[in-house]
Amino acid sequence: MKKLSLIPALFIALVIALPTPVFAGDIMYVMSARAKLLSSPAFGSKTIENVSKGEKILAVEKKANWYKVIYNDKTGWVSRLSVSSHPPLKRTRRMAGADTKLKDNSRRRASSVSTTAAVRGLTDIDRSRVSNNEQLDYASVELMEKYQVNNSDVVAFMDGIKD
């Protein structure tokens, strides 16, 4: 008796868990910027037309990951990845004139001089002393690299910090 009541419960659970199928005549919306209406359910097939984001298409059949649709009196296939049963959300656009402000405030890529100086441990002040119009003074850098610090210099320096 318990086995019989378990079968309808499993059937109902399966029906609820499975995604709703596309029935002939379902309205779908293009979600990607542009969806290709293709002649067959394959990405390599001939493009019939490009459909813009937000356009309504009529789904008449589903085959694996493809929908057979009607758009502007043309029948073709679109990938399920580019459509949805819900319309796309409206997005706000950026303000006009913001490009100039963005360029002024954006961080620019560090020059090779800045990067090299940073790797070698030079601060902005050190870099300004060894730089001439963003041209690295290699002689000064080599001089700094040749400078050797021995243990007694480190101890003397550390003792000076403690005072």
C-alpha cells in the first residue's frame, strides 16, 4: 500500500523539478546583445538573420539546447543560451561627458622606468634624482647597486633608531 502512494509523490516531484518545456507558441526574448537566427540547430549553420536584444520571438519547438523560432515571418533556430522566457532588464546608461572625466581620473599604466625603479627599491624622490625626463640614469643606478652595507653599518643604524 505504501509503494502505491510513493509512485504519485515521485511523479509530482519530477514534474515540479523539471524545467518547464517550451510549448508551441511561447513568447521568448533575446537576452544577448545579438542572437543569430540559424538555418539549423548548429552554430556552424547559415545565419538567416540577426535578432537584437529584447526582441520577441515565437518558440515553436525545442530540440536539445536549441529553440525553433519564428521572427519577422522567418523560421530558424536560436541557442537557448541567448533567449529567455522573461524580457531583459532595462539598464541605465552612463552620463554623457563622463568619458573626459573618466580619462582624467583614471590610473595610467606605470612606465617601464617607474616599474624598474620600484623593483630596485627606489622611492619617488630617488627616482626623480636619477631620472631625466623619464630617461633612467643607469650610471647612478649602478652606483647605488654597488654600494655594500656590512653588519657593523646595520648595527650602527639600528642603534641610531633606538635612541
